[in-house]
Amino acid sequence: MLDLASLTELLAQPQKIVITTHHKPDGDAMGSSLGLYNYLIQQGHHVKVITPTDYPEFLSWMPGNEEVIIYTDHTEAAATLIADAGMIFCLDFNALGRINEMGALVGESGAIKVMIDHHLEPEDFDDYRHWDINACATAQLVYTFITGQLNHKELINKDVATCLYTGIMTDSASFSLPNTTPEVHRIIADLMEAGAVNWRINDLVYNNSSESRLRFLGACLANGLEVLYDYNTAIISANKQTLEKYKVITGDTEGIVNYALSISGIRLAAFIVERSDKVKLSLRSRGEFPANEICKKYFSGGGHRNAAGGVSTDSLDQVINQFKSILPEYKKLLIQ
């Protein structure tokens, strides 16, 4: 593993740097990536953010977004940048499988690889790691990487602050999760003092829906909601016909699982959606309930204790029934 002194020495000279993050990037993935991008370009580095796939339109306003390369749209250009990079920053993921086809390219690259992440059980593909599973967001770790490890707090300008605020806000569910510690609020205060405008960021992320997205949400709640009071669990499901009817695009399903969790008394919520080639699950939980354990054990996934995801190649109905069949195993935790 590379030590901090060696990393700092490398960053003291202009480098060709690629920043990447997991497929279907969320607010933390894009906020941390663009926050780091806006920091590194101040030091004269040649930096490109490459995402494995597209991402929600409501994140496209962030400073530096115009420089992002989507791998699936520009495969050859992205592959060349990865091959030529001297350093690759891997943000908000800890396994190369999370970046799809890019995983092989990053794994084969001779570039120094830096992981900044807060997920459990990282793979050993990195040369330097800034990792903490107790952090509420990777954007929080990018902040501590810049201000603590690299001692460059003065380079947290408005653009950096805006992106990092977005990442922390979205991954902490607007500062409502248990890992939103006093330290997180102090970081948020620093970011606001550096120029992040909290109300505007909130408005751009959360008040930016299309009409079709709202109608899709309505259909999910009207036709796809099932509440299992015996297990304090709620499920929202949507089949691919519903997605087609409402012309669902990337980002339109974001946050729907939280409506199930908002029901009084519910401790575990699931959003189960049928895509063209697989069924995806998003789980949210309250307190100590291990949503990540269910995803890892039964649905080839993982994540955090209160926010996790998984996939299945079974049919939508089979996945829903499998999820229900698991609940008796966790009944004691769900009803306590």
C-alpha cells in the first residue's frame, strides 16, 4: 500500500487523473466525484470524471458536470483516458464489479489507485485507501481527505463545497440518518461558509421532477404498495410495463422506497422494480435492522445497515414472494 507521504508527493506534481464511481451514480457518487474534480483542477492536474453509466438529470447542474464522460456513450475515449492515467480515484465503491465493464480496464491499469469509500468489505485492488464505514457519505470522506490528510482546507472553494454538500445531503437522507453526527454538521457548516447554498442545492435535487415521474410515483403508491403489519414491513413494486407507460428514465425511481418507510410503525421497506434484464431491490430500514444482511445473503448485493440494494434474475413475482418468505427469519427484530 502507498503511504500518505508518497501520495502527497505524487500530487505535488501535475498528474493525469481519472475519477470514477459506481454504475448508475447517485448524489453521493456524483457529489464526491465532482467535489474531488474541482479540488484537483486547482492544482493543475489533468482530470476527467468517467461514470460507467448515465445518472439522474437532477444531478447534472453540479459544477464540472460538463466535463463528465459517460463510458457507455464514449467507450473508446474513456478506455484511452484510463489507460493513460497516472492515478485513478475510485469513489463510493469498493469492488471493481460495481463499475461494470470498466472494472477490467481499471484493474489492468498500471495507474496508482486511490479508494475513497464507506462501504463494507473492500476488495484489495487499491494502492491507497481513505475508508470509513461510519462516514455518512463518501463526500464526507473526500472533505476529510482534502482538509485532513492533504491539509488543503483553503482549496475548498464554492464549487468543491457545493458538490460535497450535495453528496452528504443525499446520502444522509437530508441529514436524518443515525450516522449524521455532530462532525457531519460541522463539515456542513464549513461547506456553507465556503459557498454552498443549502436551500438552492435542496431545491435543485428534490424539486426537479418531471410530470411523468410524479405520475409514476402515484401509480406505484396506488397499485404497487403492500403493507405487512405482522412484520412492520412495506413493499412497493413496479413491473416493466409500468416503467414503459410512464417513460421512466434514470433517476425517476430514486427515493421511492422512502415512501414505504415513512408509514408509521414500519421498520423495513422495499422497492422492488422489474427491469428489462433483472429485478432490482432497494431496501431501507430503521434502527439496528440489517437491511444489508438481507441483500447480501439473498439478493447478490449489500450496502449499509439502513440502506442496501440487490438484484435477482427471477421474475418480479418470484422476488416479491422470496422477500416475503425471508421475513419470518427476522420477525423478532422487526416487531421489537
